[in-house]
Amino acid sequence: MRTQVAIIGAGPAGLLLGQLLHVAGIDTIILERRSGDYVLSRIRAGVLEQGTVALLEQAGVAARLHAEGLRHDGFNLAYDGARHRIDLAGLTGGRHVTIYGQTEMTRDLMQARAACGAPSLYEAAEVHLADFDSAHPRVTCLFEGQRIEIACDFIAGCDGSHGVSHASLPAAALSLHERHYPFGWLGVMADVAPVSDELVYASHERGFALCSMRSAHRSRYYLQCPLGTEIADWPDARFWDELRQRLDPQTAAALVDAPSIEKSIAPLRSFVAEPMRFGSLFLAGDAAHIVPPTGAKGLNLAASDVHYLAEGLIGHYREGRASGLEAYSQRALARVWKAERFSWWMTSLLHQFPDSSPFDRKIQAAERAYLAGSRAAMAALAENYVGLPF
């Protein structure tokens, strides 16, 4: 088989890249080791920056997002028994975020790819990347019982931090930067109206909590939990009771218990692998970096990688320009590190760290108090939350 760009991974990054390149007339093949149903079953983020929405519009897959997505002009920080609203629109000249689940975005992209007939090989096993240090890279895999070789010009590794793209790189070629946090998030999805029209990030002595949503009728809630927490130890009744204790009185009074339809635990980690290009292989999304979910940056960072990579590939094929691809890693990493900083800062601001000293806790409280009383501080938070420009 032959294609121009082989894309490894059918998550949002790989699918969005494939659709942007299809619109530009560039051929792609997507290989995914899981089934399509499995990809759609993954529960992930739901806060989209305007830049991410613009990319979905460019890819021609934003119709349902505009019909069903929820525009949010602000969000709330809750601590010391009160809520403090961050006026995103007012602090950033009218910019906002859109609530639209990553699962729905993935579904839209999968349907668009199927409609245009671009090939996607789901449940592709034994994927191997070869010769990406040359001008003639290859990808081999086992698909439906047959060994397949795909010759291509470029490979886009969009298959996550544990995928074959990242694993194919020689250790000496990478600089790894990583921080593990001493806690995770216990998340619950429930078919119940959100507790507030906008997200509520709560900092409490018992631990962090987040009241989020996926739609006007489906809520997503999180609790900070110790590493090693077992889901079996958290029946619904215990979760709702603990969440209510961590919220301010106004939010707690509006909380409605409901049966969970999904429950999971995610550890928190900051991670960057650089550079993001190795010959003809380009890393994008979680294959190159991971952020704590506190700042809602993971999916949006993957989209910004795709923006830079698609721009470089389109320039290469349409105009014969190499500059976009040559600058890809530097441009993407500049934005990645700013988002890493913001996600680390929000995590540090709102969570309880088990090794914090009394001094650390006083500084954390002073930071929150300063934020609540300073328009400049709130503007800096809002600017980062709505997304820095590409």
C-alpha cells in the first residue's frame, strides 16, 4: 500500500489531522490498535478552546458541536466557603470556551472520515515503524490476518504516551521531563443536570473537587483521591457525600445525587518528550506530552499540535515549502510548555498536597486570596484558560 501520510492512532489528534489533510487533498491512512467502539468508549475531556473549535470548523465537522455544545463565558473557583467567578469573556475581550465531550468530537470525526472514504485500519496489530530516519519511511502491521506494508512520505505518531510511535524512538534521541503528583482524580459521570451553569473548581481541606458537565443533562464530577484508591471502595453514596462536603454551601445545596453511569480513577502527571520530530516521524498529542487535567489543556494541546503539523504538511505538498515541517517541533513545544506551566500552577493552587508544610499551605491560601482580589491576576488566569493563540 502507498499513502502520503500514515497516521498512527485514531484518537482526536489522529482523526483531526486526517480530516484536515483530506480537506487539503492529501492522502492518509490511519492505523489504530483498538476497535472503533473501544475508542468511542474512552471518557475524556470536554472543554474546548476557540482555537480547537476553529480547527473542527476547518475540518468540516463542527455542525453538531455548534448545535449541541455549550458556550461558557466563565467558570467558578470555590474556597473558604464562597464561589469566585472568573469572567472569561470580560477579562479576555469576549473569548470563551465550549463544553463538548471528547467522545462526541471523536464520533463526529470518525463519521466524517467514513463518509469521505478515507481508510482507517482498526484493530491493527503488531504495528511497526521503519526507516523514519530516511526519506522513505514504512509502516507494517497485521490487519485482518494479513501482513500489510504501507509506504509513505511521513508518519504522524498520534497514539499516546504508551503507543508504538513513542516507543520506536531511541532513548538517546529524547529529552524527557516528568513530574508525578501524589494523588489522582476519582471521576463519576451521571445523567443529571449540572450543579451550576458553569464549571466549579473547589479547593477544600479535604481535597480538590470539580463540578463539570458534558451537556445540559449529563454531569461529570471529580474528587481528588490518594494514589492506590480502589473504585470498589467508592460506592455512589460515599462519592456524593464526600463531594458535597468539599463544595461551598451554594453549590452543595444544588447537588443532586444520581446513579453513576461511569466511574474511573486517573493519576495526575506532567510529561514532555522533546523534540517532537525525528526525521520523517512527527509526534503529536499525548505521544509527546501529558498535562494534569486541572487546566483543561490535554485535548486542546493535541489540537494545537495538529494545527502546526497540518500547516507544515500542507505547505510541503502545495508549495514545496519545508519551513513549516522544520519548525514544527519548536513551534509546538513553545505552546506545550506554556500549557504545562499553567496546568501545574492550577493543580498547585487547588489541590491538597500530603507533604505540604504549614508555610506551603499559607502560601497557597495567600495565592487564592490574591487571585480573588486582583483583576490582573484573574486576567492572566482567564487568558491561559481560554487558550493562548497558535
